[in-house]
Amino acid sequence: MSYQNYSLKQLQQIDASHHLHPFTDHKELREAGSRIITHANGPYIYDSEGKELLDGMAGLWCVNVGYGRDELAEAAYRQMKELPYYNSFFKCSTPTPVLLSKRLAEIAPKGIGQVFYGSSGSEANDTALRLVRHYWALEGKPEKNRIISRKNAYHGSTIAGTSLGGMEAMHKQLGGAVPNIVHVMMPYAYELALPGESDHEFGLRAAKAVEDAILEAGADRVAAFIGEPIMGAGGVKIPPLSYWPEVERICRKYGVLLMLDEVITGYGRTGEWFGAQSFGVKPDTITTAKALTSGYQPLSALLVGDRIARVLVEKGGEFHHGYTYSGHPVACAVDLANIDIIEKEGLVERVKSDTGPYFAQALRERIAGHPLVGEVRSFGLMGAIEVVKDKATKERFAPSGSAAVTVRDHAIANGLMMRATGDTMILSPPLIWTRDIIDMACDRIVKALDLAAADLRH
Ligand code: PXG
């Protein structure tokens, strides 16, 4: 590629003139200019000024095997030469999605053996929404079509994704969500637990909100409950261990399907292949994307449980839904190579028994005591740091969200790419991070917190 012929300034000017970015205030962006990432290797990304940054977010929660993997590039190259594209409509198929479906069925929780492909998490959730409604229609219960979700959930940015999600600002701009989706409280103990309430009790109370919503609508009107095992974009909100088994019990009691959105938690991040396994629940659908290909190709896979698949097959009738790129051969070839790497290098096990516990300990021992930090929490290689003005009262800095942005900017200036969401700092690094890299990241976080504390005091 010949971008080297352009200066940083020129690239920024062209970007500002022609490129509309996602989730961006374009006035602000055009004043500031964008940060242009030009290449990457292993755990590092590099910008057009040559600055090296440790990528604490694995791209956008996706580059689980790290950057610069020749195997993935070669898998794409080979597949493009052999068969760059053919569709899987009209009773056609191509070899790579066939083989990938078998592979995914092998690593998915037991009883989940079918796969529907798309190109993004949003598309997969659109599929999931249609599929559960279609399932109940096939079962002769078309009025059982309501979906229960959570406030502050993120399920994508298409109309279905936004509607399923519980992000207020997104709903406001949507001007009319898909009907019959309701949102209940999230399991976020740090802000929502009552004084004296244990984590366990809080988890049960948050699950009870799902039962209340089912009872309010009437169980014969509720199709499914959808949730991220750990809320990601909403701020790495880790539910108490009592939450998911209780949600599952409630769903089973009332005949409500359980849909897990594992676009972030899937493929090793929690120390198991899926968050479902970490929290001990058996969902009816699992939405996956992102780390499915470690972000090297756009691909999503909705994993579908046998209960739903059986009805689709037994009752028949067309499911009127699909995408040009459903089962794209190149994306599926890259995915097969990606799963090979995760398996060969034992990355899931490494997160569970080595780097995950070490990460938790490092956050606890090195970050939690900082005066700006209200709480640290992590699960596997997903972590959050709550930024507060007062540790004891949990008072935040005003305006809301500004303090975390200050910390983030210092982290980036000191060589660590992190995200700030609201007043929460987030980490979701590649699963190739070692103990040494975790130490290096913590050094940079401590420095960023110290510098931010000095700024915020003024
Ligand atoms: N579900 C979950 C749980 C996600 O995190 C999607 C669905 C949608 O995936 P696509 O591929 O359509 O983007 C996501 C995506 C952030 C951020 O700011 C998070 C996501 C996307 C963009 C930004 O943390 N998650």
C-alpha cells in the first residue's frame, strides 16, 4: 500500500474530508484529527508517527491471538486463490463453512451444534432475534415474541442491535425501536447493590428483575432473555456468580429461551471457550463474532442449540433471512486457522490458570489502592477500573466521564492503549499477554493515574 507517500497531516486531512467514523462527534474529530494506526505486531500497535503502543484492548475486544500472524494471512491468501467467494443460498455450500461448523460444534457447549453465519455481531443478533421469534411461531405461539434485555447492554448498532441493547443515547437517536423488547436492571453491584447486601444476594435480586419482567408480560408472551455474560461496552460489568444460574433457572421455569451474547466473551477471554462455561449455564443461542477470527476477517457465528434447530428441521418452512456473506469462504478459512492457533498455544487454558489470575492479582495489588480508584474487577483477561473522586463515598468527578478520559489520554501518551467508558477504564488485551506484559501495562496505568490525579486536582 502506498500510504507512505502521504504525511501524517495529509492522511488526517483526507480522513477529515471523506471518512465518517463510527460513534464519533465529527465536529470534535475534525478539530483534533484522528490517530492513524499503520501497522502492528504481536501485542503492539504503531501509529503513523512511529509511536509504539501496547494494545490493551486487542483492537476492539477482538485480536485475541495478537497481530502479525502469518498463518492467518496465508489461510486467507490460499482461500482467495482457490475460491474467493461463493454463496450458501439455494442449497449451495463451500468447504470452509462446512468444516468450520463442525469445528465450532465441537468447541461449543454440549447441545449447541448448529451455526448461522454473518459478518458482524450486529448481524448475528439480528439473526438471533428473528430466529427465536420464528421458533415460537413454528411452535404455534407467535404471540410469545417479547425479548427481555438489560439497561446499558450492548448488542450492536443495527436497528435490531440497538433495540436489543439498552444504551439510552442510541435509543434516543433511533427514533423508534423494534417493538416488544424490554430492559431490566443490570447486575452491577458497585453502583446498584444496597447497603449491607452481599454480592450473592445482589446477584439473586438482579436475576429476580428478569422474573418480574416475565410475570408482568405473562410467560406466554415472552420469547427469550438476552444478555452478555459480562457486559463489555457497558463497562466490564461482572455479575456475581449467583446471577446466571438463577437467570437460567427462571428462564427454564417459564419456558423462556436463554440467548447469550458472547461477541466479547467468546473464544477464550473468560478462561473458557465461552462465558457460558465460566458461569455454568446452558444457553439456547450464543452470539459470537470479533475474536472468532481474532478480527483478521469480519465474521460472526450465531451458535444455535439443538432445541431450536430440531424444530426448524422438523416443522420445515423457509426461514426468510440471510446475508450475501453468510459463510464467506475466506473469513471461515481464517477462522479455522485462528482456532488452530488458540488450541495449539493453549491460550484458553493459559488465561484460566496463569494470566487471568495474575492479571486479577496485579490489578488488586498495584491499582486498587490508588486514590483515584474506587474498584478494580476482572474475569479472565477482561478488566475494569472505576475512577472516582472519593473512594469512600464513590463520588465521581464532574462532568461525568471526564476523569476516565483524562486517565485514558495519559495511558495512551505513556504507551498503553485503553478505553474509557463513562467513568470506567477498561482493559481487554490479546490473550497472548504474558506476566511481563501485564506488569508493563500496570506500570503504565499507575503512571497514568498519578498524572491524571495531578491534573484533576487542579
Ligand atoms: N454484541 C456485543 C456484546 C458487542 O460487544 C456487538 C454485539 C456488535 O458487534 P459488531 O461486530 O456489529 O460491532 C458488540 C460490539 C466499545 C465497542 O466501544 C464495542 C463493540 C463495538 C464497538 C465499540 O466497546 N462491541
